[in-house]
Amino acid sequence: MNDRVNSFARQALPPLIGLVLLIGVWYLATLKGGSIPGPGPTWDAAAKLFADPFYSNGPNDQGIGWNVLSSLKRVAIGFGIAAAVGIPLGFLLGRFEFMSRMMDPIISLLRPVSPLAWLPIGLLVLKKADPAATWTIFICSIWPMILNTAEGVRRVPQDYLNVARVLGLPESKVITKILFPAVLPYMLTGIRLSIGTAWLVIVAAEMLTGGVGIGFWVWDEWNNLKVEHIVIAIFVIGIVGLILEQILLFLARRFSYESR
């Protein structure tokens, strides 16, 4: 029993102390007033805000819950399309050297471009803000998945592939029986990096495109001079990002061969 208590204390105390330290610094920084609200007023505003997070008074006046869900929906669509394209492409680049060398200059040219630089292209082609934001998520999510999957394929021991060649396995069997299990940890790492980037980018994209979404909600609250709501949104964005990260870390541990 004591071992369990000690283990729990070792796991829980450091993050708890960190949170208390953050709130303490925040309290001291706002003790003499100023434009940034302190923990007390922010807590009161959060209590009112989350009393009814899913209210709807029309398309431009919805609770923070609906805004978060709208952002997650855009992220899920853009991220899903990026996974459907990026993971198979990563397999091909890792498997075939000619294709990797052919695509390398294209990826090197496009990958450093800021995701928001693609937003006007999306607006020009797609004509609507919502699919343009989804397009931005797609373009920022695809690169980590391509590169990590390709790197995982390259790291598969050559002996495995030699055995497959001796046995005369078709390419489909090589991918499903040899490459996929070995590449899965690398692929999940790329997915984790992509989802973090996507959640960062959607907030900025929604500030520019408008509509329903946590990014637009932050900008709208700024226009209404509700700074407490902006601080609350920062915490909400961070918590949602943390939850997504933990889900993917759990999956990475679940499918890691080292954990078995």
C-alpha cells in the first residue's frame, strides 16, 4: 500500500507543483492590476462560460463547446486525408530509392513553407473558408507522416527483405507482413507530430477565415474585449492538445514491440 502511495506521489506531485507554480506566478504578475486578468476573475468567467458550453444563438453566437468541436472536426478531416495520402507515399519513398530521390527536392522545397501561406491558395481554389482551413491542416500534417514513415521503412533490416525475396513473397505481403509491423512505431511518431502541428495551425487559420471554431472564437472575444475568455481559450486549447498528445502516446506505447 505504501509503495502505491509513494509511486502515486512521485507521479502526481511534480506536475501538481508545476501547476501551482504557474498559477502563483500568474497571480503575482496580476496582483497590482493591469490588462491581463488574474486567476480569480478568470475562474469566475470560466464558471459562467462552462455552465452552458453548448448553447446556440445562431451561427455566429455559439458556446465554446461547439467551437472546440468544429475545430476538431476540421482537424480530423484534414488530418485523415493527410494520413491517407502521406502514409502510403512514405512507404513508397522508403521502399523505392528512385522514387525517394525523385520526390526529395519537392519535399525539401515545400516542407519549410509556413502552413498559413497555403491558406490563400485554398481560398482561391475552394472558394469557401471551411474547406480552405481543412486544406491548410492537410498540407501541414502530411510532411511528418511522409518523412517518418519513409525513415521507418529504410530502417527495416535488410535480412527481413532478403528472406521475403527468397520465399518469393509478393510486394503486398512484404508490406503487410514485414514492413508495416516494423514501421508502425515510426508511423505513430509521425502521426503524433502531425496532430500537434494541425491543432496549432487550425487556431491561426480560423482567426483568418472566421466561422465557428476556437480560433475564430478567440478573435471574436478579443474584438469584444473579453480578455478573461481569451485566457480561458488558451487553457482549453492547451488541454485539448494535451489530450490528443496523450492518446497518441498511449497508442505508440500500445503498439511498441519494446513494451511487449
